[in-house]
Amino acid sequence: MKFSCLTMLLMSVYLMSCKKDKQGDTNDDVIVVKGTGDIHDKVESFRHLLGEPLNSTTGVVGGRREINWDGVPDSMVGKALPANFFNPVGNDAPVARQKGLVYSAGGEFRVSSANFAEVNSQAASQFAAFSGSNTFANISSNLWEVGFDVAGEARAATIKGFGLVLSDVDLDNSTSLEFFNDQKSLGKFFAPAHNASSSFSFLGVYFKNERITRVRVSHDGILSDGQKDISDNGAHDLIVLDDFLYSEPEAR
């Protein structure tokens, strides 16, 4: 009888552990949307989660923001973008770019119309744009952050959810988003590897009961190193990015 009870107890603990592991990065407070191949439905699902409308002016509450890199003027393509490129402030700042997203210092952020062939001709053929023809990357760092301000203001803000379209994630555990509320980590989530039908992956995470102050992006390789992608016998899993989607930044 003692053996039987002990066995049942151990089995119960094991099953509870398995259940927790199976749920992984999803629980009652977090909604994770991810997919590969034809990701349009996943992107649309995350849009609905973030909310309507798609905002294009300042001074709004609710809804969402999106960044499509084809909105970057030709004069800035292939050049280093300032940290506040998508949230300039001041009387002369273009409202169309006041989206409340800022980059952290470290690395060089760029947009390319040629999948970064001008930076790394060895890997450019692996990448594709999801919408339009431009893609985005931090070409000199594989660990960087985005933060949030009130759209059109130099005032710290928070969001509820953030998602990315990625091109050419080859390994399941090579590219991640880690979410923070100040110094508190809300969890790290990995983008899925793309399948054979396209180079695209999508990862979006929404927190029901937490506020996001910054998102840390991590990926395996650095484009400016000039190496081949891992799918072409290179040493690292190189990626580029396309659409950013996030809820309207609200003042802290």
C-alpha cells in the first residue's frame, strides 16, 4: 500500500509538471500568437487582439500602431536611423512618423530596399519583405531593445502587446523577444523557425494584466559580420525584420 500511494503521488507530480511544460509560455495572463509559412491570418489575429483602430494621429487612446518600413523615405534607406525616428517630437515633426517607438542605444538600425545585400551579400538571398519591399535590421548588434513613448511626446509610455514579422528564422531557439515592466522580466518567447513554404515567421505576445515598458530582441547572428547564413553552411542564423505591431503607447 505504501508503494502504491508513493507511486500515485509521484505520478501526480509528474503529470502536473508535464502539464506546466506543455503550456510553456502561455497562461491565463499571456496570449502568444505565432506561426510560419502563410502568416497573414496570424498577423490579422494579433491585430484584432491589439485592438482597433489603426492609429495615425497623436492624442489618441486605445487601438494599435504598426510600422511598415516602406514608410521610410528613400533618403534614409541604407543609412543609420536615429533612435527616435518613429517618434520625433517638436513643432515641425512629421505626424506620420510619431508612432511612440524608440530604439535603445547600441548597434546601427537600418532599412534596406535590397534585403541588406549592401551590408551582407553572402546572406541577402535568404531574406524577403513581407509587406512592400523594404526590410529592417540592427546590422551591428544581435541584442537590442525597443522602448515606448507617448506618440509625439518625449514622455515614457507602456504597451500591452508587441509583435514582429521576421524573415529567415532557421532555428526554433535562435531568435527571441523578452518583455519587461521596468526591471521585471515578464518572460522570454522564441520565434518559430520558418517552414518550407516561405521565409516568414511571426511572433506576437499580449499581456492581459501587465504593462510592457521595453522589449529586448535577441538573435543569433550579426549582418555586418559578412558571413553566410546557417542554412547556407554559415555559423549563425541570420535574420531581418519587417512589420512591427503594438498597442497604443499610454503614459506611465
